[in-house]
Amino acid sequence: MSSSLFSLLSSFGVVAFVGVVGVVAFVASRFVLDDETLADDLRRLATIVDLDEFAESRHDTDDVRRYYAATTFRDYRLLEWFTGSDAMHTELESSSSSSSSSSSSSSSSTSSSTPISKHLRQLVYALTHLPPPSLSGAEPAKVLEVGFGKGTNTLFLAATLRSSGIRFFGVDVVPEHVRYAEERARHVSEERVAFRLGDATDVPPELRANAYDLVFGIESLCYLDTEDKREKFFEFAEGHVRPGGRLVVVDGFRPDDFDAYSSNAKRAMELAESGMRIRRMPSMRDWKRVSARHGFVVTDEVDLTAEALPFWTRGWRVGRALIVFALPLVSRYRASDRMRTETFANLVSVCTTAHAMRSGTARYGALVLERE
């Protein structure tokens, strides 16, 4: 075959591939998020996996470690490409309600003067409640991030507030996260940051040595997915957050009246949770109950579901295109490798989270608690 003919056929193949992708993308853009597509998505997923078994899995900390070890530096690279951020699972649409707090009297001047990337919009809730810069001779203020992932949030805060004297700490259960974040901190010579391996229910001794002015978790405290885990975390918080200090939770939540929703709407949320290796996301009421027992009061509560839904809807269209147009390939991919089951779990979450948000069985928001 002549080189010119080969080149022509190769070009034709590229053009054909691009054309197919374009057609699929166009069709996916026409998908409508509603009860009918939810039922259809559940039916298609049920041909690959037992939905009852998948939704009712009793995930533990080892499952969470395995999930992130398999996906943080593979699947979430795709998410980074999609969103421009390596920190968040969720990108928030800009909204006046998402950048303001109902308890504005508690806001720090830092939050209004610090530029926040659109990809890190959730960080405004941590910035708003940061302690003031340490006075000369005073003990430095301390901030702890629970579940720091790649360390992006803490390193951003440390770099932004380099002259404040604040010291930053992080705890995460995934060894790969700790190694990666420590290397990033060394690369930027950030000596006021310490990342440690540990569980939020059993914080390591070197972090228990501190009293914190702010403890926050962004899309991580949902892994306190049982009453016992939340109780153990608040036992730590009660003893290690200073009076007047804040605990900030920016995350997904179940609604308080979860059981009142339709079976398909509840199943969408259960699958989304299990896909992220979460047993059962706490509701706002769950957080308020356990925090009140340990001396915390609610100072702010913000519903960000409307700002989160557009992002998850875009992801759903991609996921739905896969299970509509490439279901056999998805099934074979899942069955081919143990590590790929974690990628499939991510796909299940992508295919169901927007449904859960639309129907009301998933909420996204911020909760601010103050230590009395």
C-alpha cells in the first residue's frame, strides 16, 4: 500500500473517530435529567452489577484507602482535566448565595481580600472562618484540614496567608495522598504545613498535641458515615478546638427526610454513596445532633445544591453516553481487573449523583459550627 494511500486511510480513520465522538457528544447534550432517564439508567446499570448488593455494601476504611489509591492519580486526573481543579469532586457555579454567609458578622476580612479560583470556590467557607494573624510573641494560630487529598486546599491557604503566622496541618487515611502532599509542600518550601497519615476517628498523637482555631473538611467528612465515627471525631474536636474556634463542613448530605422519597430517588443516592465508598452520608440533622452533644453550635448553614447540580449534570451526560452507547465495553472493562472495579464505582456515582440532587435525595452545602 502506498504511503499516500495509507496516510489517506489514516486521516479518514481520525476523521471518522472525531465524527463519532461529535455525534455522541451531540446526542448526550440532548439527554434530559428526569424520572424517565433515572429509571433507564438504573435498568442499564443493573445489567452490569447487582444494584442491591452494590448499594448495600458496608464499606470500611480499608475500602476507602483502596478506592483512592486506585483512582486519585488515574480517574481524578480526568476530573482535573474536566474541571481544572485537582482539589474538588464538585465545581460550583458562581452565585451570590454561594459566596456569602448568612452569619456575615463572623466573616474575616481575609475572605473578602483573597482571590479564590472558580475551581476552589468551596474554600471561601474556610477563609471566612480563619483565625486572625498571630500577634508578635503569641502562639501561632493553627488550622487542621481533615481529608486533604492532594494537599491543594491547605497549600493554597498557606501560600495565600504566608505572612500571617498561621500553622497548617492535615490528616488523611490514604498513604499515597500523604506522600504526594508532602512532596508538594517540600517543592514550594512550605515549612508551616505538616501532613500526617491518620483517621479522623483516631487522630495521630502529634496532631492531638495542638489546639486548633479552625478545623475544616471539604468533600471528606462525608466518610464519617456512621454515628460511631461521628461521635469519635467530635470527641477529638471537643478537646482540640479552642473555645470560639470553628468547624467547617463543605460536603454532600442526605436530606433529613430521606425515607419520604421515591424508591428510585433513594436508590440513586445509595448508589452514588456506595460508588464513592461511603456507607451513608450524614444529614445536616445528623451533624447538628452529634455536634450539640459536644459543645458546638451552628453559626451558618448554606444550601449549595443548585450551584453543584450543573457540574454533576455535565458529568452525568458523559456517564450516560457510556452506558447507552458502550454498555458491553463498560461491562468487560469492569470485569477485567480488580483495580478497574474502583473506576466502575466512580462511573456509577457519576451516573447517579445528578439524579439524586435533582430529586432531592442528595444535597450539597456548607455547615459552620462554633465551639462554645
